Amino acid sequence: MESLRLGFPVKVLQVPDLKSADSRRWQNNPHLRVSLEYLERIFDYLEANGINMYRMSSDLAPYATHPDLPQFHKMVRESDRELRRIGERARSLGLRLSFHPSQYVVLNSPDAALVGKSVWDITTQAEILDRMELGPEAVLVIHVGGVYGDRPAGCERWVRTWEALPAHVRARLVLENDDVRYGPADVIWIHERTGVRLIFDYQHWWCFNPEGVPMAEALDRMLSSWRGSARPKIHFSSTRTEMREVSRKNGKTGKSENVLQPPLCTQHGDFANVFEFCTFMRQHAGRTFDVMLESKAKDLAVLRLRRDMLRFAPDVAARFGIVDATSNDVEELCIPAGELS
């Protein structure tokens, strides 16, 4: 059986100067072609470290949908040759790629202008994946959006927007349960009315599941939404357990001060708890899915989890094709303070 994939999103922390997108201001004429050069170097890193799943930056095509900067609107089409070439390399490496559009993409907003801008954003990102000639496993992952005081109505608006989307966008779009607004029951309801594929988010299931859908049921329903298209994938992260440093105003002195506060359960931890992860994988050993690790330590979390699986749960490691520890000593790696914030 083909090994499961284990990936991370966007930023490479082990190589701090490895950029994920051209982040120059518009006055400096940033371009998708420059971002693709950065992406090529990230592919080098992924290949060298045996990582075969990666979420690309949602800013890969800078200002491509900025309403006031029309000079950038054609950059995806202008980069067709480069996109085909880098897509070919991704396929040769067996890389599974995806996008996760920003929180400003809201398909269920009552504001038609915001919905229109959101549709423009996801249409552009779908076009990038199409021009890379990637298969149906390359997707755009989004949340339902805002509640606006009425969760069922928010779901209904999402369905109406879906029905108006171009076919090539619907073919790329997938929906995940989130941590504060729309739980497993909501996204399953939307799937039943649209056929949109679903992402099971492990930490979000714990954070927001007001209907109490059991984990196994939620996972099975969401995995089955992929039937006949591509291998499903899920999101996994452990909750933050460390104290967090925050700045607040001292009520007596009126001055700002840094204080330590308990962690928020909705926050991602820097690394994944190997015992928690392997317990989950063993409990669902009969199911097949790739895993996007959403730990804040990004690639370092993947490298650490692979090493820990080999030590504590070689049976789980084998499912991911992990037979030898990475040469990188994760415990000795240091990164600049603030990189995980």
C-alpha cells in the first residue's frame, strides 16, 4: 500500500531565509514568477528531507486580485510556462500541494461585494493549480465563514455561493470544520447539499462540536466525501500547553507590561504530541488519509514527529513510509525568537 503523506504549511523554519512568496510592496513590482523561484527552492528542501506534502502560501501571486492595482491582474496567465514547469516537478517528486486562502475569503457573507472579492481570490488560486496541471488531490481549503447571528442561515448562504461558482473552482474547493463557528455537523450538512469535499480537523473537532458528533462518525463522513476523487486528507495539531506572553496595560501604573497567561485551548501547539497523534492513528488504522500537520513549528514539527514515531510507535511510522530517522537533530536546532508567534 502506498505510504501516507505528512506535510506542513507555508513557512520553512529550519532555513529562515527561505521565502515562501514574493512579499515586496506593490511599488517594487512583485510577481508570481519570483514566488515560483522561491517555491522551487522549497521543493529542494522538501526533496532533501523526504517531505511529500506542502501547503503553498496564499500570497503566491502578490496583488493578483487587488482591485486598485490592475497591473497585477494578469500575472497568473503571464506565468503559464513557469507554472507548468514547476507543476511537472511537483508531480515528479510525488508532492501533494494545496492552498488555504486567507481568513478574508468569506463565501457566506451577507455583503455581496465581499463575496465577490472572495470568489475572485479562490478563482485565481484554482487557476494556479490548474495551470500547474495538478490532479484533484491539490485543493483549496476554506472555512464556512462568519455566523452573523444565524448559523443555519450562514450555511444556506454558503450553499448558494457554491452553486454560482465556476466548475473548475468547485473541483478544487474543500471545506473544513473550524474551531469557533461551524462544526462537523454544519460542514456535513453543506456537503449533503453540494457534494463539496470535506477536511476533518482534529483539534477543531475538540474545540467546536456543539452537536456532539462522535469523532469516528465525523471522520468517516468527511473521508467518504472524497470517494472517487482523490485520497482524503485531514488536519492535525495538538493544543498549546505553554504559558503565553502577552502585553497589557497595568491598571495601577497605566504602563504596558508583559505578563504570562495560561494557554488558549484553541491555539496550535508548537509541536505535535507524539502519543496523542499515534493514539489517533491507531484508533483509525482502518482508514486511509494524508495528514497536514498544523503545528506552529512547521517543518521542524514534521521532522520531530517522524523521529518520535520511530522511537515510540514504529507501526504508525511505517504507515507513513518512515523507516529511518532524519539526519537533522531537531532538539539542537535554534530559530530566531518570535518565529512561532
